[in-house]
Amino acid sequence: MENDKYTNDWPHEWIKKIRTRPSRKGAFKKMRQVDLAKRAGVDPRTVQQWENGDRLPSIGSLKQIIQAFWEEGLFLEDAAIEEATMLWNTVKRFSEARSASGREFADFDQTWFNTLMASETVQREAVKEVSTTPFKAAVRLRNRPSTFVGRQHSREVLTEKLIDHALISIIGPGGIGKTSFATELASTLTARFSQGIYMFEFGTIHDAHDVYPLLLSTLGLTTQGKMSDEAVIIEVIRHYELLFIFDNCEHIIDTIAEVAEFLLMETPDLRIITTSREPLNISEELVYRLPPLSYPAQEDLSDVHTESEWMSYEAIQLFVERASVLVPHFVPTLSNLKQIGAICRKIEGIPLAIELTVARMNMLSLGQIEERLTQQLTLLTSGKRTAGPRHHTLRSTIDWSYHLLTGKERLLLQRLSVFAGGFTLEAAEAICICEPDLSGQKDPITVEDMLDLLSGLVNKSLVSTGIDSHHGSIRYSLLEAIKEYATDKWNEQSDDEKRSTLSMRHMEYYKGYLIQAEACFRTIERELSIESVRTEYANLSAALQWCYAHVHARAWGLHLAAHLYGFWLHEGRLKDGLFWLERFLHVEESNDGSTTDCAKAWHGLGIIQFVQGNIQSGMDAATRSVELAREQQDNSLSASSLRLLAFIYIRQNDLQKAEVMAQQSVELARSINDSWNLASSLHAYGKIRLEQQRYTEASNLLEESVRLFQMVKDPWELSGPYECLGYSALKRGEMNQAVEYFKKCIAASQIYRGSWVLSRGVEGLGITLCARGALMEAALLLGASEKRRQSYGGDKQPSFPEEYLECVEAIHQGLQQHEWQIWWNKGADMSQARVLAYALEL
């Protein structure tokens, strides 16, 4: 096997190599990742993923990339079409190899590229300079005391939108940076609005009748005899192309809406940008909800990043910029950038919170700040003296919005604090209404009220919205600081009974939800159900915590944990599963301990212990599960736990006992026509025959397992039998068949976040390549599989230890030490996405 076949022509290397060339149109001009992102219409993080090999461009994005490379003169002058074709075909090959469904990637469109080469590069129109100014001071914006950071995409979007929209409202919660952003945006538009840009700071007034006087004074106008204030303003500005910034409108929103509508009706060349915590709700208004600054996702905090990768997050950029000013001795390092990333995630990229956090660095280390951020409203209380009173602390910022709410809106906001990680409208309607068991309030909330009240909180930027990627429906959430504030208000204004009732309803709602979701874990809907539980996991965790804290609710907590073990396995959250299952089982076993929930929980605990390599603990839990399942006459659970015992005995190399357990499991599953359980038990039986070197019988059992999983439409469980079929083919010398089985095992494992599933197929494929003499590729795959085993906190022993050790020995003998270490480390350093792509490409 040729080594270069699997190491050259990676899509990410092609994209990066061409992008970083000097342009033929300018010797010193190079395209940045942000430039390519803009040309391709994607986020800069997407370009980073393309160039790291973690993601492949779609057909549309690839066309945009090739067009950008052509128009910027980055293809070689005499080989443009050849390079474009090679880039396309490389992405095509990897995309088709990675696709579990066998979807084809379109061929390169040479006609399209020929047309592109023949066309003239689009040139930007020159911006006309207008020199006349109507007033003494043409640009009146708030002074910016510090450097503005981030928001490049938002600036570009709104600059474009101002062409077609006369009114844009920048909406967001307090502290999100609306005023700073509007000021920065306006400062970039001075050429376009050279006749005047004016900011009107409505936060300085409190009464509606002061609006027009503020407009007049800011514009440098005075009242004219019997003319009304609005007439004076219209008479002066109607002949000019102006940009007005209406800042902080929420406390006099109705008046501002009337004024804006009137001015726009009378002056067609006027453009208005408003900042507020809720929209004006008038015609022609474009609402733009300003997002927080970008910050690392939870999984990003556990990855290894370079300094430039950490600094690609806007929140970290702002933190470092402010820290370098306020704390002169501060120097960003890889270590503290990771800490800053964790801090920025906790405060959810809110600029005001970042400013207030940096202000604590003169007294606290980054580690101390991160630890204390569980109480944001207490920690973040030292704002700038020059800031307005409502920006001195995070609490005062939220106070401003809270006092503008109606009684029912306040009550709903308090109750929404029961949710963790977001919620749906249906959940809010089921949990937060006042009837019948939460009645007695001054402003009771009914189901009929919910939609209007929730919409009001969204409009006032106290509740955030997003699209649920699972269902495509609207999902709601509270920023952590707002949730903390609402929780404090709820605790102040409710008693123990009301708080207990609300938490009980929250737990009951998600208990019912979990039962429905778990029922789909063994069906074609598994992926959607897992994604749904992933979305609601914070709420389920909150329910578990509440159940354990209240003795009368612990049986319900065991019920939740028993139905979550499949999710914990799937996600690789083994520590979570171990923690909650042991916690609730310890309590229940000291009481009755004979329920179906107990039996199921012991089974789940046994699987997790087995996967983690705790063999004796796994056997004890599985044995207890079998006892309880038989007492409850639950044949399906009995078959599952017997199968678990079979796998444990295989691991102990006690094949005689393993066969007894597997036979009983198969017989039980057949007797109740449980096809899914039967398929799983046949997998165990097939593995026993494989260990007994009865390869034909093993293959027959495993192929029946595959057929049954396909019949019940659960393709994701196929990774187990495919792995064993791969070893069976390998033992029979059928190398090509073994490679195909291991690839199928790897493809089936893609849905699992727990890397222990992927490692099995990658390991088998590496052992097969070693048997074929491809030692370097084998070393790479074994390095990757070992990294996956080590990272999930499970059993460190390979799936087939004897074959694994033989392969490692062959690699050591066939390669020089430095050579195999290079390839082994290369595999260990690959991301999971790149491991998948590499393995499926072989």
C-alpha cells in the first residue's frame, strides 16, 4: 500500500495553501480567513473548521470559495482550471466517503468556471463624497473612551440593511452593548451621511414631553415663534440626508414610536437607528436583536487551542483588551486564555458583564473570579464612575427593565427562573400558570395569558429566543444573570409551599417528557430523541437535583435516572450516570429497592461500570438487576441484564458462563418477540463464538443480528455486530471484507458522542491494515483509537486485546521507533471528525 495515498490531497490543506498565497493582483496582498468567510457567506469559525479538517464545504460554499480564489488572483496563472478541478474533486471524494447514506457529491461544473474566467471582476462602486453640512456640528456621537471590539458581521449586516430600511431598531437586554454598537456603526457611516449624524440620548430624560426639546437642543435648533417643535425640526431636516440615533428608548417607548413614525413620514431621506430593550412596533421597522459577543462552547473549553484560536472569540478579545488597560501587568497566555474563555462562557458574552468582571482583576485572580461567578449579581458590582447609574452594576441594569414590567409579567419572569437551559412555550404553559395549584396571586396567570405575556418579555429583551434545531420550533431562555435576578425575586415574593409546587410541576413535566423520549431510543427516531434530550438535559439535571434534595421526591429521582442511562451512555457522560444512579440506588436500596425502576437503574449502572472497566462492580449491578427483573416478571429487562452478564464473562474470558447467559437472553427475547433485544443478544452470542474460533457460526449469528437491527430500523446499534464481523473476516483471511465491515462499524458510530463506540471500529480497521502490511496507516489509526479510549473515562483495555497487542508488536518491529511514534502521535492529535473522514476514505 502506498503511504501517500492516504496522507496527500486533504481538502483542508488545499484550501489553506491557496488562500495563503500572495495574490497575483498585488504582491503583498494575502487573503485572511475572515476575508474568505465574507466571500463565502459563512462565519469565520466555519473557515477555521474547513482549514483544520474538521468540516467539509458544501457544494454552494465550495463554489463561493473557488470564485473568491479566482477573483482574488490566488490560482496559479497558467493552471487555474486544473487547481480548481483538483480542489473540487478532493472535497468530493472526502464528502462521499464521509457520508453514511452514500449521498453523491456533484461533479465539477467546468462550464460554470469557464464563464467565471471570462467575466469581468465586479468592482465596488466608489462612495460619493458630499461636502456640505447643514449644521455647525455635522456628526454628534457619544465619545468612545475605549477601543470597540468585535461585531463585524452585525455592522456589515446593518450597513447593508440601511439602504432599504429607514428605521432599524437594535434590541437586546441591558448590558448587551446596544449603545456602543450603534455609536460604532454610525461612526463608520460618516461618508454616507456626511450631511449629519446625530445621537439623541433619551436615557437622560424621564417624561414624554421632553422628547422634542431634546431633539431641538441636540440639533442646535430653537423654537420659532408660533411653529410647533416638530414643525421646526421637519422644516430644517427635510432637505437633507441624515442619520438619527435614538438611544435608550424603552422607558418612553410609545412617544418615541410616534415621533419616529412622524419624522419618517415627513422626511423620506431620513434614516433612524434606535436602541431599546423592546421594538417600537411601527410600520417599516426592521428589528435586529443584538447577540452577545461570541464565546467558547462548553466542548471547546476541553479542546486544545492555539492563542489565535482563543482570540477569535469576541468576548475573549474584549476581556483581554480591557484587562490590558486596567491591569498593566496582565499578559495573555494559553493557560489564562482558557480561563478567560470559561469566564466569558459563564457570563455569556455580555459586554457589561465582561467590563465588570475585568474590574475585579485588581483584587481577584482569574481562578477566583471563575469560582465566584456562580453569583454574578453579587460579584459584578463595580462599574465605571462615568457610566449611567443603571450601568454601575449588573443588578441595576436588570432593575431598570424589571420596573417597566406589568404585575403579571413580573410574576411570569419569576416563575420562568425554574427552567435551566431554556424551555418551550408548551413547558411554560404546563408549569408556570397559576391554576389551580398556584392560585392566590395578586395577578394570576392563565393559559390564555401565557403567549401574550411571554411575547412581552421577549419584546422587552428579558427572555431570549432561538430556533430549536431538533424541531425547528421557537425555544426560549433567560440569560444567566437575568435568571439569577428572577430567582431572587421569586424567593423574596413567594413562600415555601409555592416554591415547592412550582419545582414539583417542573419535575413532573420533564419526567413525562423523558418517558416519551426514551421510548424512541431503540427505534429509527433514536437520533432525534437523543438530540431532544440533549437540548433538555439542563432541565432534567435540575429535576434530578431537586428530587435528591427533597426526601419525598427521591423515588421520582430514581425513575428519572433509570430512564436516562441510555442517554448517558450515548453521550459519553459516564461520570454523570455513575453519580446519579449510585446516589439514588443507595437511598432506594435502604428502603424497599424492589421496584421496576430499581431493576432498570441497576442494569444501567452495570453497563456504565462495564464500559468504564469496573468489571466486578458491573457484574454485581447486573446480577442485582436480573434478580429484581425476575421478581417483577420483566422478561425484556431480564434478557438485557443477562446479555450484560454474558459480555462481562467474555471480558473475563469465562466463555462457558458467558454462553449460558447468552443462551438464556436469546431464549427470553425470542419468547416475547422482542426483536431489538434478540438482535443485541445474538451479537453477544456471536462474539462468544468468535472467541471460541468458531468463525462460521459466529458470522451466522452476527449476520442475523444485523438483519434484525435493520428490521427494527435501528441502524446505530449495528456498530457492535459489524465490529465482530470484521474480526471474523480478518481471522478467515478475508481482508477486503474485514475492511468493509470495520468501515460500516465506524459509519454507524457517527451518531454517538461517546468516543468509546468509535474507537472499536477504528481499532479494528488499524489491526486489519497492519495485517495487510500498511504499518504507518495502522499506527495512525491505533494512535487515534487509543486517544478515544483514554478520553471518555472508560475501560482502557482494547476491545480485542490479543489481536491489538500482536498488531502493536508488528508495528514496533516493522518501523523505526521515531517513525512509528510520529504516525501514532499524528493519529492521537486528530479530531474525531478527521478520524472519521480518514478511516472512511481508506
